[in-house]
Amino acid sequence: PKHRADLLEAAAVVERMHAGEVEHTRYLRNPLDVAAQQIVAMCAMDDWTVERLATVLRRCAAFAELSDDVLHSVLELLSGTYPAEEFSELRPRVVWDRAAGVLRGRAGAQRLAVTNSGTIPDRGLFGVFLPDGTRVGELDEEMVYESRVGETFLLGATTWRIVDITFERVVVTPAPGELGKMPFWHGDGPGRPIELGRAVGSLVRELRSSGHDAAAARLRQRCGLDESAAGNLLAYLEDQAEATGAVPDDRTVVVERFRDEIGDWRVCVLTPFGAQVHAPWGVALQARLREAWGTEVDLMWGDDGIVMRLPEAVDELVVDDLLFDPDEVRDLVVARLPETSMFASRFRECAARALLLPRRRPDQRTPLWQQRQRAADLLSVAAKYPSFPVLLETTRECLNDVFDLPALVELMADLRNRRVRVVAVDTAQASPFAQSLLFSWIAVYMYEGDAPLAERRAAALALDRDLLRDLLGAEELRELLDAGVIADLELELQRLVAGSQARDADEAHDLLRVLGPLTLDELVARTAPSAGSDTERVSGWLRALVEQRRAIEVRLAGRDVVADSADAARLRDAAGAALPVGLPASSTEPVDDPLGDLCVRYARTHGPFLARDVAGWLGMGVQPVAARLASLVTEGRLLRGEFRPGGADREFCDAEVLRRIRRRCLAALRQEVEPVPPEALARFLPQWQGVGGRRRGVDALADVVAQVQGAPVAASVLEADVLACRMAGYKPAELDQLCTSGEIVWVGAGALGATDGRVRLAFRDQAALLVPAAESCEGAVHDALRDRLRDGGASFWPDLVAAAQTASLPYDTETVLAALWDLVWAGEVTNDSLAPLRARIAGHRSGGSRRQPSRAGRTSSRAGRSRRGRLRLGGLSATGPPSAAGRWSLVEPLLSPQPAPTESALARAHQLLDRYGVVTRETALGEGQEGGFAGVYPVLKALEERGEARRGYFVAGLGAAQFALPGAVDRLRGTRTPEPDAPPVVLAATDPAQPYGAALAWPDSPGRPARTAGAHVVLADGLPLVVLERGGRSLTTFEGAESNDAWIEAIIGLVKDGRLRKLEIGKVDGTAVRETPWAARLEAAGFTSAYKGMLYRT
């Protein structure tokens, strides 16, 4: 026993063992998955009549009550009734000759049955082997993923060291005497049966009604407990009685409510009846409470009861809501069952037993996550067919083998008749019985938040696909899709390529089942060539299929065709085909939608098509076919649009076929681009972003801002290095003009030191899409300034100081100014002009008199009047410090109304493509994009599917997921080789056009290069030569610096252009400059020796 709750069950089990009471054993009734596996194995060896097969099956007790209808449903599954084109493993495993009533195995059936036999579910366990191949045991998949080579773990009574981990096995060697971690395996226990649950409850009730001595004696003598264990168990019951006033037993259900550590309400339904009763009770509870409260309820069950967490808006759970009418609870559980994770898990296991999820390689493990994916695909197909045998088997297994519904119905009846009482109680903390339930709860939810922060943010910003489709506009794909790709796929869909052609009569029947009616010539074209006449061979196949009633010969659209006999009713009712006599009744029974079925089949086996194509195939009028195709589009079963290159009309297409066409077209586009080396990206970005542009004026500046908007750029380099590098004759007044006119706004994006920080420029109408919400600053003065700007609107410096004074807070210049700039860097406050930002980064001191009040809110008596005697509020100076000049306002109104997350993601994706041309994961992470690359990846993928962006491996060495504008791809390829005699480029280290330290790693260097504000990088042919650190006091060099002195003239240009006042280089790669060979080269270029190093100034 792990804890006292286990001790109670152990005592009840031992007592029943001594009394010779054995639990009832129930064998399975009609397990259809096992039947399917056995039928395939039997037919693989011999031919069987249906009657003889049924007789043999019914000799087994598990199938003694198997009805003919259920058996025939399994045979239909195995003979290919369900669409294999939707899920490949639904293809036929046996041939059912309905006319003769004979079953025989198809090619490959024996191999399938032998390599996938058994009923124990495959959980994807890793085998544990010694280096010589000796098998030691198995480990859970999740534990292996959490283990590393060199770690030790316990298996059996021995410690093992991991030597190697492959995709299918763990290789170990003995590590005797060393400590090892305990392994773990995931699995579902069978749950306590109702018999044992009642015995536990009865034991509790009888112990409570006995005296302490009698109860202790019973536990020692009949339950096998020693003195200590008996006392512990009785204390456990006493503690529970003290906490709740009642103890759960076979006649008492305790409903306990309490608050957990964070104040949420927890409700525990405590009973001893076991998980087989509690599981369906919990399923019914979730369904009822979700309907009543409109939200999902966190709920978990175990052997000792049910625990749930109430939503925040709910404070009370009425006891009557926990009870159900015995006549209704079964239907409620059955209706809710398919929505549970348990159903999906059991469906996977049943499908594997029914040979619908066979192993790809019998000698290798199939990872559990891959099994889950394949099972989910199968379930999505099976859900369309309520009579699908594996669905029925899964439901049977859940209701009969996992749940004990009869016991739940009986319990609900006892509760209604009050043979079992309900005691509701509120406690200050979890009672002893509830604590064991909460332990399991914690185990389930402990790791729920383990996803990385960026991934959780991306999940929170889940895209609205419908809204994204609306934002992107109508989707016409004529220009994107390739006619050659469509033609190639149509050949595959029509089974006209090698590897998909028929080799025998069974595979010829598969062609009729998948493609529909075919002529003899069409079948010959889809047959694998062999010696002799193909026509005679195929004719023989068809005669055999017709004789076996597996196929029929009909006249359709003026042609003699052969069709699958299962399509007889469809061809008769939709196309008016005359059927031959003698068909079995199952082939001629009317179907619900004959024309719709034929249209959907045509769509699955063709590329984009028109209504007249289907009408010609069936020999019908175009009008009824067009009407049915239109309704199929409305139902979501087909798509309609402009798909075929060169087409004139809007075509119809199956969604999966269109996805395959698009994937192949996109793959072809991706293969066209051979990746360029990383340095080509460094050559491309300055060109793409217009570095060195010669345009002038406000219009040119607006174009530059349009490209860099939304990017966080250090304020100290924004104008001097980023904007000025992209146009000729940059004037700060022109940016002020755009700001004061309201076209452009600037927003802080985080402080960098005392007087610098990052800012974002954005056009006012784009700010809500590109500027993330601010993180609020804490502080009394901050609140006062924030309230002033919110209530009084845009304000000047005196207004802000007055707000602090009115709030009885310190209002000296230094305090208010510091709070104001905290708000600015946090992105909460902005200004109509950039003048205060320039003053701040220039490090100006306050321009007004600094006054330290003796107490908050009070000044000297003479401070109330100016020199001219005019009254001033609080004696404030009319002029504030330069870094507080201008009109201040809140950023929040600029971000309202808040756009939908999908709109923001689309705008960010467009902006990244416009700014960088080529967007990689590293690019998005370097910008600090909200949600990381995952936040824009779905939008980039959608843009690729529409042809607005291309995906490929454009830049070698970066992530595989790279997106680019079509024009950028061609331009990037043009930078593969450097231009001869191209001058070096000097960029701020944090310039968006400078990729090193962000998208690209720094090359090897004897120094320590960093992407810091104020530093400059000299690039030649896309490779960095030197990094000039902030202030021009030190250099970091790279490999090309020794052979190319052009970088010296480049950094001198920083002084000549006024971007730096002087250069005084004291160190190169961490060494004093005078001790390096660089001193002579710098002196030859015009530097002079100075006290701190080598000096250059104009």
C-alpha cells in the first residue's frame, strides 16, 4: 500500500481471500475486433463458406450469441465496403463471393495476420537490449524521451546504464552498485469492481459500528494487519469522521466541498464503489454540468470517488445535480462516450486488433504518437458510418468492459430510494479520503503547463481560420497551380501509373470499386503488362467477377461498361442503367444519395472538373448534375473555384485532391531555389531595405518608415544610423512633421540603460496591428500621471507635475521625469514629437530649477508667484526639462479598438515579409515577435498556399521553415556571388538590415562581438570585417580585416558624416591598440596617437 486509502482496500481483499470469496469472472461478449482478426487468419489459409465460418465462430463462448447481421457487418468491413481512398487500410482483406457465399483471403492476408496477431495493445514500448542483442525488458516511450545516454535506471533488481538510444531500442550495460532512477510506464488499471467496492464499504461500516478493540481484533485476525497497521487504519477512519462527520461506505456517499490553495472550489464525491462505477458517473456529470454552465468542467475519477474543480463563476453545486434518473443515465453516458479521450484510446486499440492499423515493419516498433495520428485519421472516416464495426466494438468495450453501467444504474436507484444516503459537507481543507483523490489530480495536471512560454502564447493567439480566409480575400489558384502537376496527379488517381495497376482479378475489382464503371479498354490500360494478350487476360478476370456477382455488365452513356455490383442501385437510380437479373438483394437496395455518391467518387479520382464532365461520364443531362454538385459544395463535401491553368469556367474539386495538387505545386516551387550561403543574406538585406538610397524629402522618409515600422530599434541609432542610411539628406524636422501631423506615432519598447531604449515607429492606422499591448508600470507617481492622461487627455509637462502634486506625491522634476520615462519605455505614453526622445538619449539634464520639497505636496511660501507676480500653481516653472517637452498622451487609444489576433498576425506576417524579404524562425525571434515564429507561421503558410509567399530552403544553415516574397527570391539568388569592387557597408549593429547576431551567427573572432545599441558593423561582400563598439573605443575584428583595409576608411566615414564626433580606439580584440599591428595601419590612415589610444577627429 502507498497510503492509508490503499491499506483499507488491502484489508478488504485479504478478508475476502480468507473467506474464500472469489470475484465473478466475465468473459467478453462478441468482441468484433478479435472476430475480424480471426476471420482474416482463417481465410488466408482456406476458403470458407459464410455458414461454416459462422458455425466455427459460434463454438467459442465469446461468439455464441453472434448474430448474422453483426457477422455480415464485419465481413463487409473486411471485404472493402468502406472507402479505402479515404483511409488506405480499409482496403479489402478478404474476397466475399456473395453469390456462392464463399470467403477467401486476398494476397498478403496471411502475412498481415501473422505479423499483427494477438490482442495485447501495442503501446509503442522501447525494447531494452544488451550490446550483444540480449533482450532485458521494455521501457515506456515517454520515459525514454526524458532519458539521456549515460544515465542509469532500475529495471528488475539491477541498475543499468544507457549506452545508446535508437528509434526502436535502448542499449544498456549493467551498472551494479550505482543509484538509478525508477522507470515508469503509462497504462490504465482495470479499476475496482463493484463487488470489491461494496466489500470495502461494508468493512468501513462494520468497523465504524464496532468498538475500537473489536475493530482492531478483526483487522488483525481476519484482515492480516499487524498492530501498527490496524491502528493506522482505524485512525484513518476516525480522522475522516472528524473532518466530514460521516465516512463513505456501502450505504453512505459523502459530497465534500472545500477551497484549494489558490481559492478555487473543489468538490469530491467520496464513495467506495470503484472506478468502474465512477467513470460513467463522471462522464454523465461532465455532460450535465457543461450544458448547465456552458463551459467544460475539470473532472477526474478514481477508485475512491470523483473530484472536480468548479469554474470561477460557480460557487455552489446542488447535490441533486450529482444524481441521475436510473432510466436516463445509460443513454446519457452512451451519447457522451464518443467525446471522451478514453473512447479515442480504446478505438485505437480495437482498430489495431482488427488489423486496420498494421505495423509498417513487423520487426520495428511503431511510436505511440504515430499510432494515435493514424487512429485519429481512421476515426474521422469511421465517424461518417454509424454502423462501422470498430465503432460498435469500441462502444461495447467501453460500456461492458471498462464501465459497469448496471452497477451505476443500481446505485442511482438506491440513491433515489434512499437505501444509500448522501451527506453534503463543507470543510476548511481536504479530508483524509479526499486527499488521496487530490494526489491523483495533481499527477494528471502537474505537467500541463510544461510547454515553452512562446508556444503557450502562440496557442493563446490561436488563429481564426474563417477570419483569415476573409482577410486574405477570394482564393483563385489558376496562377499558382501547375498544369503538369495536375496531369501527373490525375494519372495516379486514375491508376494509370506503374505500381497502382491491377495484377489479378481481385485488384481489377478494386479498380471498379474505387474508380467506378470502366470499359474493357479502360481496364486494360490500368492493368500491369505481362506476357500474352492483356485484353484476353482482363476479359477472363471480368467473366469471373461477373459469374461471382462481384461485378455487373451495364450500358452507360452509350458504352458497355463493367461496374462493381455494390454500385448497381446507384447506377440504376441516378443514371437509369438497366440492371442484369439475378443480383442479390443487398446490391439492389436503394441508397440515400445515388447521384451524390457518384459525383463524390468522380471528384476523388479526378482533378478539377466541370459539371459536363460528370454528365458525360454518366450519360445524364448537365442540369441535374450541376445542381447536385452545387449542393455538395454547400454541404462542404466539394470545393469550387478557378483551379485549372488556362481554364475559363469555375471548376469543382475534391478537397483532398486539391490539397495534394497544392502541396506538389508548392514542393516544385521550393525545389527551384538552391539555398544561398549565409553571407548572401547579409548582402541581400541592405539592398532590399534600401541602405544607401538617394531619395530625399518627406515622401521618401514615409516609404522608409513603412518598411521599418513595428521593429523595435534603439532610439540612439534610429535617426542617425537607421533612417539616415536609407535616404539622402535626412532631416529630423521631416520626421517631426510626420509625427505632429498625426501620420506617424512612436512607442517605447523597453529601456536600454538609463537614457536609451527601444522604440517602434508606426503609421497611426497600423499601430493597433503592429504595436503589442504595453505592460503596466507600478508606482504611485506612475498611476497619477496615467490617470491625468486618461482623464484630462493629452497634457504638457506642467500638467503632469501638477497631477503628482495634486495626488500629494513627490513632484520634483527628477521624480516626475523618471516616472514619465518609465511609462514611455513601457509603451504606455508617447509624445507628438521626437524632440524629448532626442533630448533623453543625448543625456540632457533638467532645464528648469530643481526643487526638493521638504514634504510631499508642500513648497516654500514664496514659491507661489513668479518674478512678475503672476500666480503659478505650486510655483511650477513654465518650462520643463528638454526631455519632457511637447504634448504627452496615452498609447492605449492608438491601439483601440483592439484587432482580432488573426488580423494582428496577418499584419505582422506582411510586415516581416516586407521588411526582410526572406523570413526565418531566427528573424522572428530576433525581433522579439509576440508568440515567436509560431505566432506568424500559420499566416505565412496560408500566404504560401495563396501564392503570395513562397516557402523553401533559401538560406543555408537557417531553419527549414523559410518564407519569402516571390520578388525577394529572385533578388536573393542574384546576391549569391558578390559584386566586384563593391564598397563596404557600415551599419548599426542593431539595424534590421544587419543580420549578424540575430538571423546569422557571428563568424569566429578573437574578440567578443555583440549586437548592442551604439555599435557599428562594417560588412564587405556580406561578411563582417570589424565591429566598432559603442563610443568608438574598441574594435572586434574578423578574418577578412587583415587583408582588406577598406574598413578603416569606412569607420572614418562615421566621423566625417557626423554620425560620431570622434574615434578614440583604445583596444582591438581586448588588447591595447598600441600593442597590436593595427596601430600602424590606423596611423597611416590618419589616426593620431593619444593618451587612451588612437584618435581620429575632423
